[in-house]
Amino acid sequence: MSSLFTFLLVVQALVAAAMIGVILMQKSEGGGLGVGGSPAGLLSARGAADFLTRATTVLASLFVGLSILLAALASVGSAGGSAIDTSLSKSAQPSSGAPTSSLTGPAQAPAQTAPAQAAPASDDPLAAAAAAASQSAPAPAEAPAKK
């Protein structure tokens, strides 16, 4: 299945490159190449415009069809090997002392420690860390009184 997917992916890249080339050859007014020649020939202004318009339509339809086919193949290929990653599931974390911050290192315990209060059970995994941080934070300094 992988070799078919790779082959179709290469074909889609070639179709996209061809479509870009065909679109860039067209005049913005819709005149096509504008190369001289017989009035009824392929390289006349009218013949080139018709050819480039039809080529753009065919290449765009082929590109959309290949996109849908590749998306279907990708979804079928990935459905068989899907698994749920449980490495980040919520679990009870044992409280072992002071919380550690990756920026400041181990938190320093204040001189007078209050007895540790058990944090209420919550769905928030950071609730225990927030409670511990609020207990160990120093009290804000009072502003000096104006005289």
C-alpha cells in the first residue's frame, strides 16, 4: 500500500507542476499564448487559448481527484495502527517536600513553616502546585505611610 501511495504522490506533484506551467502560459485577459500561426491552427491565439483552457480544466480535475484518493488512502492506512497514548494521563502525584521549579531550582522553605494542608481532590493537575506556591510565597510588603 505504501508504494501505491508514494507513486500517486509523485504523480500528483507532476500534475501540480504541469498545472502551474499551463496557468502561467495563459494571458491574464484569457488570450492564451498569443503566438502567431494560421487562424484555425493550434498555435493561433484562439487555438492556444482553447487548448490551455482545456488543459487547465483537465489538470485541475485530475489534481482534485488525486487529492481525494490520497486522502482516502492515508486515512485507511493510519486507521489500522492507531493507539491511544496514555503516558500523559492524570494520576495522583505524591507530595514529596517543596515544589521544584525548573527556573529557580528547589524552593526554599520559609523560617516558620505552617503545617501542610491536604489539597482538595480536583480535576486540575496543577491545583496542588498552585496551593503549595501560595503557601510558600512571602507576604507583600506594606507601602510606607505618607507624612
